[in-house]
Amino acid sequence: MNAQQLTDTANGLVAGDKGLLAMDESNATCNKRFAQLGIAQTEEARRAYRELIVTTPGLGESISGAILYDETICQKKKDGTPFIKVLTAAGIIPGIKVDTGAKDLAAHAGEKITEGLDGLRERLAEYAAMGARFAKWRAVIALGDDIPSRGCIEANAHALARYAGLCQEAGLVPIVEPEVLMDGAPTLERCRAVTEAVLHTVFDQLYTQRVMLEGMLLKPNMVLPGLAAPKQATVAEVAEATVTCLLRSVPAAVPGIAFLSGGQSSELASPRLNAMNVAFKSRAPWALAFSFARAIQQPALEIWHGEESNVAAAQQALYHRARCNRDARRGQYDAATERT
Ligand code: 13P
């Protein structure tokens, strides 16, 4: 393991005021999003959409790294230029999602375990040879009356730590993503308590598996009430609950925290991240950054709608959302710019 290289990459991904763009939807998830908008669910449509993203003018001003999917990392622009080359030329570090998805956890109704450890060492070596410098693995923790169980939290934390160790061995920075889902109606307080318990278990496992904290990033959920909770939270309450939870559970050696958006609207994710940086940047030992998929891409996807003639307008929307999140990292997001 080259510790300096890992630390440099991890720091580079959260340097300044940039963040990550997650464009690593599996084919099934990408097709689901396309189907909702009536876009053809073909390999060519997925390629054309990803070409739109990676060729967005000025994207590298706000985006430090892009997370790709197995199909995407091998794809090329129409003119034959590999996406990896396009991203690198734009100053964007390429990364790759390496888990193979969340499957039902035996004897734990309603709970999932993320798989993909078999053959991972070999796959990581291939991705590193293609130019990837970091990786991502997502664990999902559902909330319900009797869940999450200890069994689900521990199995997922163990898998995340095994994955992270293999990544560092291969010279790739692991992004460790334990996502507490915001479905249903749990309160903000319940989400905070569960997120804290999950993060404690994850960092215990990372320690046990000898993962170098300086060479990784954490990608957690924000602490939010469930989407169906009767009492929603203010921007300030979300910022306070999220950072309090992280201060209690994430070691200072971790260089950065890059949030997932988890189904929040774009117009909520940016001000919440902004509020965290306004109130806590001077106290937080790690960068408070973003690694959004939907909260950066969704407006652009809706404008594109599968039509070549909409590409420029969709790219403008993507650029705008990336810039809003860069502003949020600085604590300078202005909701007024959403309406211009
Ligand atoms: P969202 O920002 O849409 O939650 O996606 C982030 C991600 O990478 C999920 O694994």
C-alpha cells in the first residue's frame, strides 16, 4: 500500500470547495430513472446520457471526482474518446462503484446485505489499471419498528471494512457509504440515533480491519426525518443534528465527509450542506462535502429527456447544480440563484 498516494487522492477529492458527482447508477437503476421519464432503456441511451455529463463545459470547476459504473468506465464518446480520458482532461478524478448490490439478508426480514467481496481483489486491480483512483461501496440500512437489527448493522459494517482494506491494498481510496434510508416516517431523533450507532460500528470494523483512515472518505446520509414523517425539520435543525452525530462518531483522521443526497430534492440538499458549512466549518475536523447523484443530476436528466437537441440546456442545469453545491461547501449558497 502506498500510504502517501492514498492520502493525496483522498485529500484531492475534498480539496478546496469541490465535491464528487455520483454517476454510478447500475444499469437497472439508470433504466428505472429513464423509464420514469419515458427515455429508451438501452445501452446507447445510457452512453449518450453519460457523454452529456462528462462533456459538460466547466464541470471540473466544481467537481473533483466522478464515480462511474462498470458499464460506464468502459464507454467512450461518440468520437471514440474514452470517458476516463475526458474526465481526466477536465481535472476530474475517475472512481468506480465496486459493490454488486444489496441482497436480502438471511433470517432478517426487510433488511439487506451488500455483496461483492468475491473476486474483488482482481476486479480492483483491473479498475486501477484502467485509471480509476478511488472506489465506492454502498451499504443500506432500513428503518422500521424493529429494524435495523444488530445483525444487519454488523454484517454491513464488516463488508464495508473488508472492501476498504482491499481498496487500499490496490492503491484505490475507498469511499465508505453506509446509507440509513429516509423512507417511511421515522423522526429526526431516531435517524440521528441509528446513524450514530451505524457509524460507531463501521469505524470499529475499519479499525479492526486496519484501514488507514487518512486514506479514505466517508459518504453518509444527512440526518433527516423520514420523507413521510409528519414533522419535517428546518435546514438549521438538519445541519445541527447531522454534524452533532458525525462529531460523536467519525474520527478526526478522516479527511472528508461527502454526503449522499438520498432522495432529497436538489433545492433542499444544497442549503442543508450550506448550513453545515456556515455553522460548523471552523469546528469540524473534516471537510463537509458532497457526493450527490440525484441532487446534481435530476434536473439535467429531466431537461435532456433523451433528446439530442436538449443536451446544451441539460448541461447548463448540471453545471448550475454542481456550482450550487460548490457554493454550499463555501457556506455561500444563495437560494435566490435558484430562481434566475
Ligand atoms: P444519491 O445522491 O442520489 O442518494 O446517490 C448517491 C449515491 O451514490 C448512492 O449510492
